Amino acid sequence: MIGQGQVPVIILKEGTERAKGQDAQKNNIMAASIVADTIKSTLGPKGMDKMLVDGLGDILISNDGATLLDEIDVQHPAAKIIVQIAKVQDQETGDGTTSAVIIAGELLKKGGELLDKKIHASLIVEGYKAASTKAQEILTELAQKMEPFQEESKVLNNIAKTSLHSKAVHSAKDSLAQIAVDSVKRVAEEDNGNFTVDLDNIKIIQKTGKSLAASEFIEGVIIDKEVVHTAMPKSVKNAKILLLNQNIEVQKGEWDREIRINDPLEMKSFLDNEEQILRDMVDNVKTTGATVVVCQKGIDDMAQYFMAKENILAIRRVKKSDMEKIARATGGKIVTNLKDAKAEDLGDAGLVEEVKLGDDEHVFVRECKKPKAVSIILYGAAKYVTDEAERALHDALCVVRNVVEDKTYLPGGGSIYTELSLKIDEFADEFKDKRQLAVKAFADALLVIPSTLAENAGIDPLDILNEIRAAHAEGQVAAGIDILKNGKIADMQKAGIIEPLRVLSQAIKSASESAIMIMRIDDVIVSKSDRPAMPPGGGMPPGGGMPPGMGGMGGMPDMM
């Protein structure tokens, strides 16, 4: 409401809340900082896990920043921006989500301190933009080059291990890292010396009962189907696989029809005709030389019987995505008309067999020569373990993919963030106005990563920061905190603690852009909700719809 003389002028809807100026900025900074502080303790090899319990009692145990923030029902609009950082970081790079959120939170804290010193937000934003741009230039200069698939190189394996160190599955990091590297190697596509990797071609299934270290890498595809007929072989070596997107059934007409039969011989002739059609279809399969049929649609019972007599293994109603994976793994083509099927359309596999995993039957297409689609079986003592293992393995696959595609990496352990901090602090001297303070604040904020790594490992962050900065001042660019061994300063490159350039670059880019966006907001207008209140005694509000406050992980407690 704005008063002009004695006449009130209503601008905003009754019940609307509004925060302006520094009040709005401080509220936004506080909300974003709380989100960052919530997941701060999960960073690094000695980071802790979080347990989320929803209203139905379902449990999620994880230390993956993107997963945690996605499941918590965040309400504050500025906090939602920070949550979005984690999602973007996860989509773009698959790792580094916690780092991105922590840096964003620290940038906002430093920005808030500058606001308290009466420095205008526009100057802070300009300083942050300049520092972020400079950080990207420095990262490009510091990046190490490599050829991804050199036999003597251990870079890919170390990249995967570094990602897995900070996960709950670190006890099996060696085997999972090797699985991640092998998987990416198989599905990578080369074009003029450059590689692209589609992680959708790597299928991961979870099974409980064995230890995580027993997880398997399959050079082929696992299909959650069983052989359609008991008389069919359960195992076929040197298999020739026909991929068929067509029913092996007598086709029904598009309209209902009535057939009048007055003579039993006519009935027999009708049935014999159907049987002959199915026999001819199986003969077509046999003519191609196929010993295994993978059908996307149905297979008639009579056709199954004829296939079993020919020792052909068949599975039906296979998902389209699995059909495409089998085609990539075996080199076969998906045929849409059985009459057109030829021997050259068949895929090859060293072994196709039905295997029981837990309580379910699965068909394994194994030992493919040059598979461009592979599978991984993740074992664990409980579903919580395999869920977290899949999230960890996905991150490992992503970082290996990043290095294969970009051919660049950097030392980890907080070393690069320390080097960036020192170089950006020097860069700040180029500014002769208050923007210099913003650039220096940006440089200080980057030290939150090595500081948090040390803090989560029980190491005094002030002492270790002094040591690591002194090492970098002497030109030791790869000097970082070797948390896994003794918590002392060490050369991260030699220790094998390395990270993809893409992860660090995107983390700093996402963090700075979101901090800048929030810093520029000086007016927050929250409209009154038109949603009906919860009726007495619970239940749905009048007219249906979701009651206020619900969302997230089935009613996960709200943040802010």
C-alpha cells in the first residue's frame, strides 16, 4: 500500500510479503548459506553421510550433494537457486556438486561482508565476474593434457578412484574404478582422434546378497527376461542373434470377423493353416542361421515349440532400449520384417545364457567382441548400499568420460583452488577501485574447499592452509592435502589425486553465476498463496490438489 495524500493506493495483493534493499539481500544470503552449510560436512574422503527419512518412513543415505538437495523440499526462493546449481553441475559433469554449492555459499558470505562495509552490490558483482573469468583462464593454463587410452597411463584409473574416495563405497574403490574405466573404454566412439561417450550405453543393475567388491563388469547386455520355453536351451555358445521388432504370431485382422465352419475338416484345415504360417516364420528364422532370437514383441506358443525343436533360444517383449543396447553390443541390426532377415543382420556373442540373480531370471549376452554397450552388476548387503553404490559409480563414470572427451585433468586435494586463490589475489591489484575488494573476496572464498577438506578430516584448517599457501608461493602448483595418508601437504599429481578440468571449471562457473544472481536481488515480493488450507482432521483440501507444504521426498521436512 502506498499513500498519496489521504488516499491509499493498493499496489500489491493483501497478504503479500515484501523485503527490500539490504534486508532482502541479507535474507537471500542467509538462506543460500544455510543450504551450503547443510551439505558442507559431506565433502572429501573423510566427509560424513546424511540420512533423510520421508513421511512414509523411506530412508535415503547418501553424501552426494545433488541427490541430497534434490530430495529435500527447499522452500526459500534463494535457496532454490542454490539447489539448481547442484542439478546443473550434476547434469553437465556428473561430479563436483558439493564443491559448487559450498563455493557459492562462501561467495555469498563474503559478498554479505562487503555489503556491511557499504560497498554497492553492483561493484561486488563486477568484481566477481572479472574474477570468475580470470579463474577460467588460469584453469585452462594449469590443465594437464593426455591421450585417454594409452596403455601405460593410469590417469583414468586415478580419476575414477579420486571420485570414489569421497563416497560411501570407498572400501571397494579399486574394483569399481576399474569397472568404470573398462566401461567407458568399451562404449567410447572415436572420430578423427576425438572421443564421445554416451553413458546411456552402460546398463547398471543392482542385486543384494554379495559384497560390493564382487560387482561384475559384463562385456555385453543383461536382459531382465527369461527364456520363453522350458524345452529351449538355457545356454548358447558362439551365438548368432536375430533382433526382431515383429510379432512371431498369426496376425489378427484390424476388424472383428466371423468365420462360419460347417464341416470338422474345415476346422482342421483352418488350424493347420495357422500352424503352417508359424512353421514358415520359424523356418525363416532358421534360414538366417540364428541360434538366438530376441523379440521386442510377442511369440506364439506354437512358434515357441517349433523354435525349441530347432534348439533356438528365444526371449520376448524386450524393451526397446535393451534391443538397441544388444544391437550395439553384438553388431546386429534390428529387423522389422522377418521375411527380410538375412545372415548379415545377425549379431555375434560368445555366450548367451539364462542366469538366476537373486529371485529373478536374467538372460546374459556375454563375450561380445567389440561391444559398444556394456552392463554392470552392483552387489551389496542391502538396497541402501546398492543405491549409494550406483550413485557413486555414476559419478566415477562421468569423471572418466569427462577426461576421455576433453583430454585434460588437474591435481586435486584442494591444490588447484589454492593456486587459483593466490593468482586471483594478485589479479585483484589490477583494480584501483572498490572492485579490488570483491576480487580479493572471490580469491578468499575459493579457499573454502581445502579448508573444508581439512576440517572434515579432523585437521586444523588454519594450520594446513598456511602450509599449503606457503608451498604454492614457492611454486608447488600440485601441493594439496593428502587426507588419505597422513593429512600432510603432498604433491597431488604424484599421489594420483586428480580431477577433470570440466568438473572444476563448471563448479566455479556455476557457483559464481548463482552468487552474482542472488547478489543482484534487492527486492523480494512473495505473493499470498491461493491454495486452500488443509481441512480439519487432515485429508485433501476441498477441490483436490496437493496440500500446502507437500513435495520433495514424500513430505521431507522443509528447509527455510
